[in-house]
Amino acid sequence: MCGLVGYLNKRNRAEPLGEILYQMTSGLCRRGPDSAGVALYGKPQPGRLRVRVKLGEQGDFQQEAVRLVEAISKITNVHASKTINEYQTLAVDAVDPIVLERQIERMSSHFEVISLGSRLDIIKQVGSPEDLNATYPFRSFAGTHGIGHTRMSTESRVDLSHSQPFWAHGIADLATAHNGHITNYHKLRRQYEQHGMHFYTENDSEIIGKYLALKLSEGMTFEQALKASLQDFDGSYTYLAATANSLAYVKDPFGFKPLHVVECDDFVALATEEVATRTWVDSGYVSREAGSDEIAIWDLNEVSAPTKSE
Amino acid sequence: METIDAKGKSSREINREIRRLMEQGSRQIRVLSPRALHNLAVGIVEPVEIAFEGSVGSYCGGMVDGPSIRIQGSAGWGLAECMMSGSFVVEGNAGSSVAASIRGGTVVVHGNAAARAGIAMKGGLLVIEGDCGYMAGFMMQKGTLIVCGNSADALADSMYEGTVYLGGEARSLGNDTNVSEPDEQDWSFLRRTLARHGISADRPFKKIVAGRRLWNFEKQEFGLWKEVL
């Protein structure tokens, strides 16, 4: 039982996104006391990539950060670098995400890229949304869209790496957050590992981003990949996926997990329970539950209606 | 009419306040800004009128016997679950499993209902003015489900008894259904019932009941059972 929230401004305007996601995840924190996280999409920086790296579980993070910057400097220019606890936040000149991630991970087996993209920042840790903001203040973050997650672990470890949202790895700016249980996870994971894909956690939710990244790299559109996942994933799942300019949900054919949708002229807000959006703002909209076997995508400038799988 | 301002209050505090007012003899209570909190007005066994001025969360009014509850917003999962008697009106939409396992009473949803509406109903009446989600009326045992709009997949799957009326189209019907045109008695029931809630019966209603092929196991119909299980 986890909590999901999502928000997108349909007119491509920057909003107090951090505050909105903070309020909504706080309203859901009873659905997930183990960890909290947000994926925030801020102002794009042309020609730059934002990178967040976990430096390890313990040790001298400052020293590790120096090693990390040295490693990255060999393949691109580092413009900004900052260490907060085990997190290293960097701004670098754009390079191939796969090449950059490989370079970082080659340096140390402790290094793990948490997020990478022109707009994406993923911040997550063990604890409540309040704790998250105390460590990494994000309430003042301005952006156009984002997703949030509160986790109640059922199968895998409770630590930063196993927290959500997940960056999809390999594709810049693609993030996912999941509520439910992908029951054919082990089968899919074995298949993917045979193709050389690396998994960072034991969390079944990690497979969603991997799946979408694979389908996109095979030439599917984002919408096609989301629709195909309705056929390929078994179990209970409602998941949110976000890219540099869109927000989407997918709800399994049995409708095992709730998802409320609030759509107005200016914005769309998604939440596992209506209490999340009501915690943020309590008037001026009607909430509806998303249908089973359904996907919907909202682009920053263009809107598509919910569609059923074929 | 007594008023509870729920702003800043938890579900438990609101429920205690409702009970305190009932003990003092209040028979009409309105609750302001319920903020979609869960488990509101559960287990009430007196004929009290409660109006929630806003949305309620999951399991509102579960296991009640007798109250009349109006929700001026939407409801989360499991509204009125296991009700014995009473009435609910939802002005907005209802989440999954609305009126699950009710034994009596009436639930009216003026918006749409999500998956498994009226699952395992054992009596009572559920009216959905809009559309219903996946598997509405699944394993219904008694009672009536009226869906004025369209249905998602597997409507009225594996019913024992009871009746489903559908005013729009079903994306697919469930296993073992028997669809027929409503007779004059059905139409009179539909008109009377819907008029009571200000809903027009002027729709091409179909009547759906159990096909009764799953009532007993027949070896010749193994294919049907294989499909169901």
C-alpha cells in the first residue's frame, strides 16, 4: 500500500510545484510511512544535464564527491556540484546519459545515479515528506510538473535506493512511481538481465521504468509503451510516469489500486486518495476515480483523453 | 440542525462529535469540510440525517443500519459497505466497491461509479446515474442495481440472484448473464424508483439476470466453468 501523487500545469506555467507535491504527499503519508520522494521538473537548461548521485551508504562523502567530479570531468564539463548527506547534485554539459552513467558507476560500486535529465530532480529518502523537506528543502521549488510517492514496503528493503520515484536509467528525464505489486517481476527481470540490463534494487517497481525505457529505445512512442505495459505487467498496479514534458497514469485491468483524477482548465492533479488533493486545496473541483485498464497522458501544451487498452 | 466544522479534525474526532450530538438527541447533522477523510460515519445504527458538505474518503458509512447520509461531493472506496438499512446520496462520483455486500437500504450515485459497484449485494438498491466501472454487480445474490449510463467490462458477472438494469451500453457482459427487455412491471419500477431521485427513466434499459448455468456444475458445460475459473 503506497501513495502516489502527480501534478501538471496544462499551460506550461511554472508553479509552486514543491509546495503542491509536499502538501499532497503529506496528505497521503499514512499510506506510506517508510519513505517519501518527489520527482520535480524545473526550468530546462539548454545544453545542460542535472544529475543526482548517491555516493554510498556511509563514509567520507566529501572525499567521494571529489572522486566523482574528477571522473565526470574526464568526459564533460562540470558547472556546479554540491554535497548534501549522501547526495551529490551536479550540473554538467549534456552528454549521452548512458555514457555518463557508465562513467560514474565505473568509478565506484557505491555510486548510483538517482536522477538524470535536463529538467528532472529526484529527491527521496527514508521517512516522511516532512523529514524529506527538512533534509533537502524542496517546498520552494518552482516547476511545471512532477510526481510524488509515499512508500509502505512489502517485499524489499527500506532505504534510499529502494525508495520511489525511480529514474528509468538510460533515458533522460523519465521517472516512474508505482503503487501495487508487479507479480511477473522476477520473470521480466531475468529476461532483461540476460540482455545485459542492470538492476539497482530488489524493488519490483524498478522494472516499470526499465520496461518503458526499453520500449522507447525499440521505437515505441510513450503512449504505445504505456499501453503495451497493460498487457505485459501482471498483478496490481497503478503507476505514474513523467517525462520532460508530460505526465501519465496507467491503471491495471482489474482496477486493484485506486487513483483519483482532478482535471481543471489549468492543471491536472492525480492522487491515490482524494484526501491528498483536499489537503492541498479543498474547493473548486470534482474528483473522479480513474478507470481500470486505462492510460491517460497530459502534455504540457496538449491534452489527450484517457484511452483503454486495445 | 447541528453543525460540525471538521476543519483540522481527524476522522475519529469527527465521528465522536457525530455520536455526541446523536446522544444529545440531534437527528439532523451537517459536517463542513470533511476533506475526503476516511471511515466517516461508520457503524451508525440510528435513523439520523447526516450531510457531508464536501467529499468523503474510503469506507464512509460502512456497516450502518438506518441513517440517511448525503455527500455533497465524491466518495472514496467502499461507500456504505455492508449496510443493513438506510440511504445514501452521492452528488459527485463514487470510488470502487460502492454498496459492496449491502443487505438493504438504498445508495444513489449521481455521478459515475468506479470498479466493482454493488459487488456481492445481498439486498437493497444501488442506482448509478452515470457510468459504472469494471465488474459491477459481480456475484450479486439479491437486490437491484440500476446503471443509467454505460458499463465497463464484465457487467453482472457470475450472479446468483438479483437484477441489473443497464440504460447505456456495456463494453462487455460478465459470465452467465441473461439479457432481456424489461416488461411493464420492470418499467413501472424503474420509472417510480428513478423519479424519486430526480433521474429520468427515458433510456433504452435492458434487464440482466443470472443465466443460472453456473448454479450447478454440469460436466457438459465444463468449457463455461473453465472460462469462469
